[in-house]
Amino acid sequence: MSKVESDAGVQAFADKLNVPWTIANPATVIGDSVNGESEQMLGLATTIRDLLTGKLLAVHANAATFIPVVAVDYLARFMSLLPATEAARGKSFWILDDDTPALPDLHRVLGGHHGVTVPRLRIPVWIIKRLPDALTQADPETLSFLSSDRYPTGPANDLAYAHGLHQPNVSTTLTRWSEYLAENYFARPSN
């Protein structure tokens, strides 16, 4: 079941029970837009670790694979709007940066920033899912997040703009986050 179908299912179930609801569907949460700080070490963080340490041998994606992200500080400010905004009741919000680059481009941005080689080999996710985990070294749980799906961000963007909240530059936030992770968690290969 897709994330959008799950969202609709929760809405229908809440409506059936006559339970008031507001749904927040955040994307992959990355570091603070100012200093990159984040303790998130799953999913995209492990991909960044592998890229920066030279362990990423292939990109598990095609040109359209999209892992949407949202800066943790933006998400916190957005979430603080929901309980105080009457217009948010009975609505679902997809909170992500529409300008997130496709995964291969995201790798190029980070690889270029850190001066590391980005693998040229791309392996489609459907192939990775069929291979043994021991061979691919891919976390099966994170593979479900690798898709080309796009999400209905209009309501979240409208609410944010109405309250003067704007997304920080996604490439800058990604590089700050990767710098924070590299400095605090990942050993860089020696030259």
C-alpha cells in the first residue's frame, strides 16, 4: 500500500469513528538548516555515510528516484502551527521540500561538495529487492522509501506561506547536514 493510500485509509477510519483529525506526513527528516545538526542515523544518513567513506559501490535508484527531505527546524516550526490553526483540522499535510533533487542528483551534489567520487553504476530497486540482503548490504526497510512517487504538498505549502514559513534552501541544508554527519559520525577515507 502506498503512503498516499495509507493516509486516505486513516482519514476514512477516523471519519467513520467521528474522531477529529489532522495528519502530518513528514518526509525524510534531515539536519537543521543552519548548522546541519541531527542525530538521525537511519536511511538517507547511511547512504551519505557510504558515499563519503567510499563504500557506496552503486546507486540503488533510477534517474527519477525521489527521497523527499525536510529540514528538522522547518518541520518543527510547521508542526507548531497545526494545533493553533483551526484551518488545519480535518486536513492532511505532506511536509517536504519539493525542490529535493532526485537521488542520483542528490548524490552528485553531496559528492561534489565533499570531493568524493559518486558511483556511476545504478541498480534498479526492483533488482535489489530480489537479491539476498547479505549480497546487497541494503537495508530492506529503507528500500520501500525508494520510489519516484510525488506527494500532494499544496495544502502544507499554503499553510506555511500563510504563516510566513518558508523552506530553507534544500541543497545548502543537505550539505550542512552531510558536513555535520561527517564531522561527528563518519570517518573520512585518507587521501
